[in-house]
Amino acid sequence: GAVVSQHPSWVICKSGTSVKIECRSLDFQATTMFWYRQFPKQSLMLMATSNEGSKATYEQGVEKDKFLINHASLTLSTLTVTSAHPEDSSFYICSAKAGTGGVWGYTFGSGTRLTVV
Amino acid sequence: AQTVTQSQPEMSVQEAETVTLSCTYDTSESNYYLFWYKQPPSRQMILVIRQEAYKQQNATENRFSVNFQKAAKSFSLKISDSQLGDTAMYFCAFMNTGTASKLTFGTGTRLQVTL
């Protein structure tokens, strides 16, 4: 089945530094990927939609200069948290739509736990 | 904007019993998709079941089935013969076919399966 690989699975960084999270579709091409943020015991909140070869579409309230998204190829999307602060600590998950026609679904990465100290 | 509501923050069921998780949604669209996702302690999101709004027949996947009531905008998940491995957060999600395929998630229901 379709697999989305997300790395790193966890990262600790110092306040003010930047962190890059990668999301790769291993056995399919993902023209669109989605980035979510999840706080403890809460639901997934969509941050942005990443489109291959074009600018990402950000949800209202998400700072695009802080959360940089790059989707340079059909199999790789990256989320960079710039000048990270403790309030950016969260669980970040990527997702991609896999399959065509009547057989498809959304496949999720395993998530990245970011802790900013 | 679409909204998805899960009114049960937590539920508990004994092993081998049946449990039903509730989900309601709000939309003005006539064609859309509904999903149930499971998030175990590993936090990996796993698709449980999917329903197309234009299909009247309720979707079924082994022990998992849905009760889709389009007029009432209700989409409940029934888990039969509950197993310890079913312990997880369950999220109901909505996708409008007319938009950029975005999923809107409910707040989730934490299900605990006990011996």
C-alpha cells in the first residue's frame, strides 16, 4: 500500500533556531501534500496544502513566513519551522492523497514531535 | 465552512462487545466523503473506513461499519467484537469534493477497550 515516510520522528531544538521536517511518498507520486499540527489530546489542525511546483496554500492564522513549505518534487515536501519558539512545540503530521479513481485514500506520515527549549 | 462534531470525548467498551461512536457534520454540499481514522498511542493515523455521500449503502470493513444518515448529517462508527488493539483515538473527518481535497477533522473520541 501507499507509504508516506516522515523524518525526523522527534527533534529537540533551541529557541531561535530552524528545524526542517521531511515528508516523502515512497511508492507513489503526491502532487499534493498536507501539513497538520496536533496539540496533546487535541485534533489535527490543517496548516497548509503543499502543491508540487507551486506555492503552498496556508490556512487562516498560519504564519507562512514562519512555517516554510517546499514541494520541489512529486515525492518530497518539507516543512521548515523558522526561528522556533517554545510555543511551536507540537506534533506535526503530513499527509498525501494516494491512488486514483474509485480506490484512493489519504496516507499519513508517522509524525514529528518537535520540542523547542 | 464545514464543521465536524464528535460529542463523545471518551468511551469505554469491554472486549468482544460492540460500541458505537457518534459523528455529525454540517455542510451545504451534496457530494462529499466521510472518513473515520484511528490514532493509536503510536500516533500513526490509520484509515478505518470511508463513505461516499452519493452511496446510500453503508460502508463496512470487517468489524467496522458505519451508519450514514445523510439527511440528518450523521455518520456513526460501529465496532463489533471489540479488541484490545482497538484502543485509540478515533477521528471523524469530512472532505468536500469541490475543494482542494482538504480533510476537516472532528475533535476525536478516545476509546478504551478493557478486559
